[in-house]
Amino acid sequence: MIESPNIQLRHDRLTAFLKAFPLSTIRCASAEAANLLIIDADCSGHPTHILYRAGTRAALPKGVTLCAAASVNFGGSANPLMGALPDEVCISLAEEPQLRGLSELIVGEVETARCGGGTIQSRLSEVVVVLAIRKAIAIGTVDAGLLAGLAHPKLYVSLIAMHDEPERNWQIADLAAIAAMSRGQFTLLFKETVGETPGAYLNNWRLVLGRAKLATGHSVKSAAAMVGFGSAAAFSRAFSRKFNHPPLKSKP
């Protein structure tokens, strides 16, 4: 484990998730098959909103036109960020010029078949997903849980520290200092906001990340070291308690 007292503050809330869980999108022809939808909600003839459905897939309401749609894979239920999002995030493009421009580019590729159109749609849709999640965090779409912690003006830096350096021998005092709070204040606020203690959250994040490492071919011993466990045996015990089965390296 890393035990240096030097701690570099980071502010990117999404990098650790993007590194751990590959993001990909596939174009869809219907709203029922998609979880990223670009829609015209007021018959204006152009995209007006983006819907990101983390938990549900269904037909659009009457009077709403589907302009473009994609099925997003961002780690599924293995990615805690996906589980933290509301069932549906709706973003008005009138207030988001970047997203409006990207949406219009995607819709243009859908409406006119051109060389490389499918690839362009997929890549642009991936950017839209990241921007939509960034917006969901910024506006504080939930009152408690991981998303609330990432939106909190003090707690988010401690969460980023845990996400980016799970292998570090984190102490509560370190995390409290990062958040510019006393240990007692930090522990209480973290539990009230995120829903579990800092130690429990860190342990769960390490296990989730360890499972992702195993899925990409790392050995149990390697995964344990990479996510901050002192031994493969300790990692295996904690993994079995959380997931109800022992850790296994994925076959190539």
C-alpha cells in the first residue's frame, strides 16, 4: 500500500469510473430498446431534450418524437455510479449548448446515411453520456447516496481520493483533512450524505474495483494488491462476504 503523507487533491469526479468500467453505445431504432434518447418534446422539429434512463426502458409519451436513440453500456449493475443515478435524467437542451450541438450532430447522422455514420453516432453518444452524468452530479439529482456525495462541495474531494487511489492506506484523518473538516464532522456528514461510513464505502469500492480487475484478466493476488488489500486471503474473504462467491479470474 502507498503510505506517503503527500496527498494530491483531484477534482475529476468521473475518471475513476471511466477507467474501471468501459463505456460503449450502440444505435437503437426504438425507445423501448434504448436508455439514451434524444427527443423532440414539443413538436419543434429539432431535438429539445435528452433522456438518460438508468433503470427503466419504455415507450415515449404521446406527442414526443424520438430523434435518435442508443443503448448504453457503462458497466451495468457492477458500476456503482449507474446504480446511484435516478431512473430517468431529463436535460433540456435549451439550457445546454454543448449537448444541443452534439445532439444535432447525432440526429444529422441518423437522418442522412454517410460513411462512418455508425461510428460517429457511437462516439458522440459516449460523449453525451459523460456530459449528462456530469450534469446530473452538478444539479444534485438525489438527496443521498454516491451521487449526493459527489455533488457535495466538501465531501466530493475525499470520494475522488478513494476512487483514484484505492490502494492507498487511507486513514479517516487523511480523508477528513482532504475535505477540510474535523474527523468527527467528516464521519458524521459522510454517513448522512452517502449513507455509509467512510470505511465501509472505501471497502465496498475496493471490492467493486477488484471484481472489475478480475473481469479484465487480473489474478486474485494482483487484483487484491491493486485495490488496497494486504493479501489475497483478506481480499478473498471480504469478496466472498459481499458477493456470496469467491473471487475468480475471468477466463480469456
